[in-house]
Amino acid sequence: MLKARNALKSYMKKFSSKMNGGNRINISLLYKLITYLAKYMKKQTDAKMNKPGTEISALDIFEGTTGDLLNIHSLEKYLTKSKIAFKLESYMEKLETDEQAMNANNKSSFKNKKPSSTPVLFKIKSFLYCLSNPSKSGKLFFDKSSDGDTVMTYLLLDPSEAFKDIVEESKCVILAGGTMEPISDFTNLLFPYLSSEKINHFNCGHIIPDSNLNVYPIRSFNGCEFEFTFDKRNGSNLINNLGQALIKVLTSVPFGVVVFFPSYKYLDQVVDCWKKSGLLAQIGKLKKVFTESKTDSAESVLQNYSSLIETEREGAVLFSVVGGKMSEGINFSDDLARAVIMVGLPFPNVFSGDLIAKRKYIETTTFENGGTKQQAMERAKDFYENICMKAVNQSVGRAIRNINDYAVIYLIDSRYQRTNIQDKLSGWIKKRLLKQYNDVFATIGPTIKFFASKKSH
């Protein structure tokens, strides 16, 4: 934001004489608006009032200023129709390159700098649009960026108003998708005003026969109960038992195995622990290990993993992350994933600003509609679980990609035994849950038999 303000100031100073009156006025107003935003953020940060999830009132931003007199719609329209955003972005990049050229000893260090994909004024435009939305539809709140900076974020909390015209003007509305379960969020958030009789659910299941997929909800291994909650998952005993359980599974599954972890941080922690204990070396003797990285390209990892299996016909295991580069849009068909292993439940960060804002909204609307405190808490919990289970369904669905495909799925966490969690699995996965096999040792025989039966086809 400060970067944009300084660039606008410099841009006005250099090109003011070449601008027409309208451009000078609008750019001055943008500069004033950005100044107000920057001062407000600094004031709240200094007062330690910028905790993630803290709601922001537009009136508070402009308190004590003339900012509330700014015509937000006019500025938004100006940014849409003018090309000032691209001109300013080019100017900012030129200033930055010139500064690097003056300070750098080696000019090659900045020659290949890529231009910004989104002009900063477009972000300002999006923010202006948010300010013009009805306060009930969404909220402004503080959050933290990935690098720890304080940011102001807008979240559309009530999409039903924007969607209502479509529902009321249509004879029929069809929501279709590949991985939509759990679907209660769609009905609760998009059309809460419709009675259940007016909403029909249809699930066509999966094209593969039942015999082509086994799903094991794993509770334990070697006397160790698997529960990868945030406060329990860091124990070395739990992590090492997970590694030993993985070795057992790898001995009974041919070719490729994809293992999903809840986060990059936890994946790195587990791999580091396995290195120290020697378990990673044991895993590597069974199948070559590939690890998804948050920083490195996923293409090269996937290409090497696929080549080893499809060309060299050797076994490999890929450690990946839910919500990462490998969990969406990539098909681990046939031998690339004869098993998918889900470690834990990938619940999102409950302290993130958007989740705090969403939880408050759900609880408030429940109260407004006559609900109790218990009902409000249950609805918020349900929303939180739905986010997690959508990610699970999206990830494990990478295994089955055609009518002849077959695989086993291991859901490793004792919480997969719970009815409320199982009910939120995709129908075609829930249908094939083998609930009687909840220990890794108990699954090895059926798994070997499962793949042996496929060899005869």
C-alpha cells in the first residue's frame, strides 16, 4: 500500500503537466484514499488492535478525515475505464529496476525480474468494490499474510443475496461438480430461504465396480492409536509408528503410493523425524521416495515419479500435501496411485482471520433466526468440518480416474471412525468403507488379496 502511495506521488509529480484535469483529480483522490488506509492500519497496528479476525468498519477507517465524502463508485469506475493501473505498474517497475541498477554490483541480478501479474491499483479497485457492498453481505477484517504482514481482507459472508436473483428468475437451477460433498454449505449459504422440499440432491456414484476400491479407516498400529490433532501429532512415538505402518502398507501395494499430509510444515517434520530414526531409509528400500516441496516446481517431481513407475516399472512413494500442488487437478491414474494414504484430517487454521469472521457470522445469523447457543456452535463446527472433508474428498479422489482403475485408500486417524466424519466422505468412498479393518495389521491380508485378484484380469 505504501509502495503504491509513493509511486502515485512520484507519478503525479512527473506527469502532472501532461494530464488532463479529470486524471489529476482522480489520481489525487486515489492518493488521498490510500493515505487514509495506510494511516488507519498503522494506528491499529500500533494499538495492537490488528489481531486476525478483528472486524473493521469503513466508518472507522475514515474517522476524523474527509474520506467518507469520497465517491467510491466514481473512483472504481475510473480505475475500470482508464489505463492508469497498467501505466502506474510499469512506472513502479521502472523505478525499482533503476534503484537496483544503482545499488547492485552485478546488473544480471535484476535483468530477469518478472513484472507483477496483478497491478497494485487493481487490488485497490477490488478493495473499493468491497467497501461499496452492503455491510451484511460481507465483512472487512484484519488478517496476517504468509510473510506475517498485517493485511485488510474482505470476505463475502452472505452469497445468498447475490444468488437470489438467479434462483427467483429461473425455472430450475442446477449446481454440478465433481467433488461437492459435504453439500450442506451450498444449501445453507446459497439459498437458506428455500424449504428442503424445493431442493433435490442427486449423486450418480462412481463408474468403477465396488470390487475396484477398498477403503480402510485406520485407528491404530502396534498398540499406538493414531490421532493427528494439533496437540498430539508432534510426538516421536506417533510419527515413528506412522512410518512403520507405512512400511507395512508399502510391502503389500504395487507400484505407486501417494501419501497426503495436512501441511508442508508437518510433512517436513515427519520426514526429518524418519531420517533420524532410519525409517526413511527403510521406506526408500521398498519404494523410491519423492517429496512435494512448497518452493520447488511440482512438474519435475511428478515427471520423475511418473517416469519411474510407467517407464521403468518400479515402485515409488510420493509424499504430498492436502491443498498443495498435487491434491487438485492432477490425475494419479492406474499404477501412479494403487494406494492413497491420508494422514490425519486437514483442518484449516482455526485462528485465521477469514475463519474467525465466518464463524462469528454463522453464530450471529443462527441467533438472529431464533437458534440457541448450542445450535450456533454446532453450525459453526459443521462448517469447519466441511472445509476439512471437502479437502479429504478432493485429495483421495485422485486415485480413481477411469472405469478400469482400482486402488486402496487408507484414512489414518482414529477420528475417521466417527459417524459425523464418515457421513461427510463422498458417497462413492463411504459406500466402500471396510469399517471392520481399523488396524493396519488387519488390512495387510485383504490388501494383498485385493491386488492378487487384479492380476488375473
